[in-house]
Amino acid sequence: MPFVIAEYVPEDYEEVWSLHQKTIQENDGFVKNLAFHSDFQNIPREYEAFFVLRDGEEIVGMVGVKRFDSRSFEIKRLQVRASYQGQGFGRMLMDYALNYARTQGVDQVCLDVSSPQLKAQNLYFKLGFEVTHTKERVLGSDNEVFYSTYMRKDLRGLR
């Protein structure tokens, strides 16, 4: 069966949350403090659109699109199961999210990525994103420190 990108439905929650937790455990650069991940508690309310990548019935990737302001979207939670990484699925999900943003008429898309995630940053550069700044962030009662790199892509003229 071919890979399919589909809109998230509430029945996907357990599998999406499980994939996210595995991604946190398997990769450096993800914030370990689960309070940072509260957006998963109500995906339909938090996201303009949220897409899952299926291999048959199994969810192996995801990406979310949030309204940033009246002319911009923010891409969040791009994740691909470890055994599927390096095969173009991250790009497939990003292309899908960017196409969605274009069809909604926004002028730009932004995102942030934790600084140690160099593979993700390289993908974003290949897709035409530019770094706007890097920022230290401190989260939770345990004061977990991490650095986020903020990036943007102009969509004007790409419709």
C-alpha cells in the first residue's frame, strides 16, 4: 500500500502521541519536559491543520500548521519515525504543509527548531527557509535550557 498523507482525526490521537513520545526519547534536541508538549492535548483547537503520514494503517510521520498572525502560518511538530528517516518523508510532509499554506493565501511560513537538530535545519534550508534568530529558552520547574533557531520562508510569488 502506498504512503498517504491525511488530515488528523481524533481517533489518531494515541498513535500520534506515542510517535511524539518516541521521537523525544530517540533524538537529541527535543525538550524533555512534557509541559512543553501540551498542544497535543487538543490538536483540533491548537492547529489550523494537522497531517499524518500513513504507511498502510500505521502513522509514521506528522506535521502541524498553526495560524501565526493574519498573514502567516507556523509549521510545528514535523516528526518522522526513526526507521523512516532519511527517505524523503520529512520533505514530503513539509511540501504538503507548505502547499496547504499557499492554498490558504498566507504570505509567509515560520518555524522553530531546536539548535541540535541539524538534519532538520538542513531540510529547511533546502526548502528555502532563512534563519531569523536563535534564542535561549528555559522551561518548566526543572529549568530545562535549550536553544531554538527561528526560520521563515516567504511564500509571495510562489502561488
